[in-house]
Amino acid sequence: MPSRVYVIELDHGAGRRRDPRIPWVYVGSSSRSPEQRFEQHRRGYKSGRLAKRFGLRLRPDLYEDLKPFKGSKQAQRGEEERARELADCGFV
């Protein structure tokens, strides 16, 4: 089953920002749609603490350019790469 990378914008309470104009984000991957996975985070199902507590909205503008990955290992590598790319742009 293909897996997708998704990005969730986090509330200001998630922590201090490098640049107040650039939000904290949570980068993840799942075989579910980003919308389904975001709802799971909000309900606390297999959720990272930050995503559950501070998740505001999905940020498709930060992940929609990525195609689905063939498996979870490839998706995890894509997730890590996207997180590095966003960090290089100032996201925390």
C-alpha cells in the first residue's frame, strides 16, 4: 500500500520559534490519507505528543509536491528528507 508524507502546522505553544513568522511543523508519513491521519493525531491514536496537543492544520503546500511512496521505509526516508528541507528553510 502506498504511503504519503504529510505536514502539520503546530500552535505557538509547541515552543519557541527561530523566526516568529515561520511556524513549528510536524512531518509524518502514513498509508492513510493526510486528512485521515491528521484526525487520528487529534484523537490521540498513535499520535506524537506535539501533533496531538498542538496540531492546528495540515499544510498541503509543504507536502503536495511529493508523490506517494511504495512502502513505509521509503516514506520514512521521504519524511526525514522533507523535515531536513523544511529545517533548512527555517521551520522548526
